[in-house]
Amino acid sequence: MEDWDPSKPILEIENLSISFFTRLREIPAVMDFSCTVMAGEAMGLVGESGCGKSTVALAVMRDLGKTGRITGGSIRFKGRDLTRLSEEELRHIRGSEIAMIYQEPMASLNPAMKVGAQLAEVPVIHQNMAKAEAWALARQIVADVRLPDPDRILNAYPHQLSGGQQQRIVIAMALMAKPALLILDEPTTALDVTVEAGIVDLVKDLGAKYGTSMLFISHNLGLVLDVCDRICVMYSGEAVETGNVEEVFTSMRHPYTQALFRSIPLPGADKNARPLISIPGNFPLPHERPPGCNFGPRCDYFEKGRCDAADVPMETVPDAHRHESRCRKWREIDWQAPPKARIAKEKLPFGKVVLRMDDLKKYYSVSTGAFGGGSKKVVKANETLSFEAREGETLAIVGESGCGKSTFAKVLMGLETATSGQIMLFDENVQSTPIQKRGADTVSQVQMVFQNPFDTLNPSMTVGRQIIRALEVFRKGDNDADRQRMMLDLMDLVKLPRAFAERMPRQLSGGQKQRVGIARAFAGGAKVVVADEPVSALDVSVQAAVTDLLMDIQRENRTTLLFISHDLSIVRYLADRVMVMYLGHVVEMGTTEQVFSPPYHPYTEALLSAVPIADPTVVRKRIVLEGEIPSAMNPPPGCPFQTRCRWKVQVPGGLCDTELPPVRDLGEHHQIKCHLSAEVLATMEPVIKVAAE
């Protein structure tokens, strides 16, 4: 390896093909895939789930399991072909020269071993380093990944750290051997946006500090723009476009890349005037790929007899920096033309108030001892929540994990009862009525769509039967024939083919399962639907279709939608009003317009600045919050946000440390819970600036 020339690519994947072999057939997962990473370069690998991006990463690590096999092509690392090396040679490279960081940090940590010992183990094994020296290095790298109090962290067990801290330890572990190539597989999916922003900055700084090359796998285009220099877009096992990040984002040359951008909510998208466009059709299964171009059946520019005639090669786009596209027609397409499919919809007025909450509180009492002994502690999950929602309105509830947004949903649904306060649903107070005691009418009127569609369906019952079950529970229809007809109507409502009624859940994709969940929620003619992160488990193009579906049903049924999310770009697109929560408190509330333009609550400002935006023309202010979210069991005194607030110095007399801020009305029902004076609030600048169109 010593004679490797740094001006040559550090990683060169050429015509790589990978298949998985089952008893029935060979399943081609990746075909003819090529990609080059230069020294010190960060390459983003993007695409929807099932396109083969993680398979490529595992192939570089030579970790495809028993059934996976590389069937063609080469993977050269520093000039040596990894596909030809022995296990012994691979062991020297893996972990020391190439390291990988996975999506779920706990999967990479040993729960029974202290963090310091796990970190020190790496150089001891790979470089025969002395133990004391390895511990010193571990301490230095823990400080490098910006963890507070390194000595305490080194002596902690993994379960004593938060998710963001665990992920930093995993990054530190990968860096311990100073690898030349770092592979990151969706490293921030399980984390909150503000924590994600810190980790993204960290990965960039460390890449620059250690000169590490990176292969960054993600389905989030905004993150790739933040982290990477180059991008490779994958679709169904093939690379379809590759090039410099900004160049691909501003002058894309493949219909799939274009379709991806049209299905994500960038600033300026509007659910009425400029709705998102979802990609028609479904992703092909690996053994059922179409002839010619894989994207052909879903492409607006498809030409029969030309696009499906033979395999499409990658072609170089002239006058660009290593920009290539796998499309027969890229020279002929007018890439600047506006999309045809966009149909503007009229904005409907909101109706009467259907849901009102007054001073709602939800406290839990938790025992601090290991087995229920010890003193009782009170967890204040929700503090004096007050708001109202109207017919046909979408109210978004935004905040990080642990802020109390799901607790609030449970109380509304009757899965938990409130400690005090009122919930008025239409004209009935349901605050202290648990779900078992609510009538079928009340239950059918408030329904929930959950984050993970896989957990809410019965795996041993057909899709149609599950919807009919919901109709029976809500006492809809007079007989079986009636319910059968209603079930088919619901299938039409969520745009699923009627034939799917006979299918089992395992035969459906994630987006299709989520549609079944939505059909079930609307089976009783729900008037209020609580959607708890309903699209975060779905692919970008499916997200657009599902959010669009929710909007259509809302227009038709005048449903009130409470949309719980931490993804502010979708909130900006969907919501009419936004409620921002932090540690059980509502810190800001107003129309989407008010919440997304200054003055902000300091927490809203940080949230907005942390959201990755896949648009190089947008300038956003970077505010990375220091510190973790405090625990609701032990909240800070005074303002709940004061431990992480950058504006605190502007408030005289240490008020933030001692007094809970009052709720202030900034006019036109825009509320904010903050001690900052009107003069200081007036000086706030916008976080997100969109360049003039």
C-alpha cells in the first residue's frame, strides 16, 4: 500500500455487480455500478431504499454475508483490488484503513463494556499500541468529537449516553485507527435535527482535520449537499447520474434526479399553488427489472423502441466536472421547462372549531429505584397546553424527541388521561375519558396514523379484511355486502388498486402499507386525524404521494389534521398553523408564515437553521445548539430552553435562569414564550434566505 500515489483515486469501483442467491433464484442487487472517490473527497451515495446503496458499502467492506456474492467488476482501494484479497489481508485493511459507521449506533457498541475500553481496543488490536497510549488517544478523540467531560464519558456504559452521544462515540471509534476511507450509512437517521446538525458539522470538520475520504450514504438530499463534494444518484441497482454536488443539483441531466427534486418540499413549494409531484408507479423488484432503462416505466420522457431497446451506458456530460448520466435522451430534454403535471388547487376556508384544549397538563410519576423502590419523581410531559383547531385545518406539532408531542397525541386519543385541563372535542369534554369508555362515535371521529406502517397491520390478515374489521368496530354498514363496498371505496380513496384487497401486508411496499393505515383511520369517517410522523419511514418519492393523499382526503372530508413531525420542510409545505414544543412547553405558536419568518423563539430559530435544504441557492444561518436536550424528569429552572439558548445574554438580571417566561402575543395570534424584549426580537434576521427567482 505504501507505493500508492495520492493523486490517484483512493477508491475506484468499476462495473461492479452483486447478487444475492436464494434457493429459488439469483437476485441481482447491483449491476454495472461504477464510482470514483479521490483522496480527501466526500462522495454522497443517494437513492431510495432498495436501490443498492448499502449493498455497495457492504461490498467495499467485503461483508455481504453468506448469500451475497460479487459477480463482476472490481473494487480498487489504494490501487489494490479488494475482491481478490484473502481474509487475512482484508482483516488488515478493515477497521484500520477502511471504517464503517452504521445507522443504529447501539448496534456497534458492546453494552457490557465501558466506552473507554471499547475505544482503546481499536489501536491495541490494529496497531499493537500500548494500553496507556491507547487510552490517551481515546480521550483526545472523545474531545475531538465534541463530547462534554471526556473522562466521565470514557467511564460510562453505552446505555448511559443519549442517542447523539452514542453516535459520536461510534464516529470516534471509527476514527481511532485514522482510516483513509470512512463509510457512513445513514448515520443521522435516528437522531433529532438539532443533534444531526452538530454531527454533520463534526463529520465535515473531522474529514478536513484527518484528511479522510468519505462515502456518505443517505436518502436525504439536503444532508448530502451539506456534507459532500460529489454525488452519485442510484436507481434500482445502477448509478444513473454522478457529478459535482452543486452541479447535479442545479443542472441535473437524468429524469430520475429531476423527479426526486420535484417530490421534495423545497422552500417555495406550496400545497395549493405549487404542489409536489410524486413519481408515478412503483420501484421495480430486483428480479423484475424492465428491459433497457430501469427508470423507463416511470419516466415522463420515455420513448418506446429506444429507451427499452438495450442497456443504457453512462455518458459524459461535456463542459462539466466528471459529470455523467445514464440516459439516452439527456441531450434532447429541455431541463428548464416547468413540469406539466402540476395542478394548482384552491385554498379552502377553515370551518368551525372542532378541537379545543385549555391548560392541559400531563404528568407522570416515576420511581427512581431499580425495581420500583426509591423516591417518586414527577415527569412533566406536557405543561399547560392551550390551542384550538378548526375544521379542514392542518396544525403541525413540532419538536425534538422527548418534547412531549407524542404524549399529547396519546392524551387526545384517550390512550392516556390528562392530569388536569380540558379537551373539548366538538362539544364534548373528553379529557378524563379513557379510550375504553369512549363511545364508538367518539373513537371513530378521532383517529391516528402512526409512524411505522409495519407495526400497525396484522400480518396474518388480508388488507381488505383489516379495513372491514375497522368498519365493523365503528359500526358502519348494515351487512357484509355493504362493508365490502365501503372497503373498496376506501381503497379508491387512498389510491390503492382494488385487487390489493386480497393481498397480505408482506406483499406491500412501505408506502402501500401506510395507505392501508390511512384507509383504516378514515373507515369511521374520522373528523380529526392525528398523524404521528406518518411519512418519516417512507422514501422521498413515496412521501410526496402520501402527503398529497392526506391533503386530498382532507379537502374532500374537511378533516382536521394534527401533523406531528420533526421535519420542518414538510411542515412548511403542509401546515396552516405550527405549534413548536420544547420539554413539555409550547414555546411558539402561529401561522406557518409567522413561525417561519422572524422574530422567532430562540429554539424555533435553531430548529430552522438545522434543517438540511437540498437547494444550493438557499442561504441559511448555521446555529448549532450546544448540549443535549435536558430530561423532563429533571428540567432546568426558569426557562426550559435556557441551558442551550444563544440569546440568553440579551436578557438582563438572570431572569432566564429563575423565572418561567410568560406567553406573549406578538399580534395576530402569534404567541411566543420568551423573556426577550420587543426591541431585541425586532433585530432577529431570517434564518433561511431564498435567492430571488
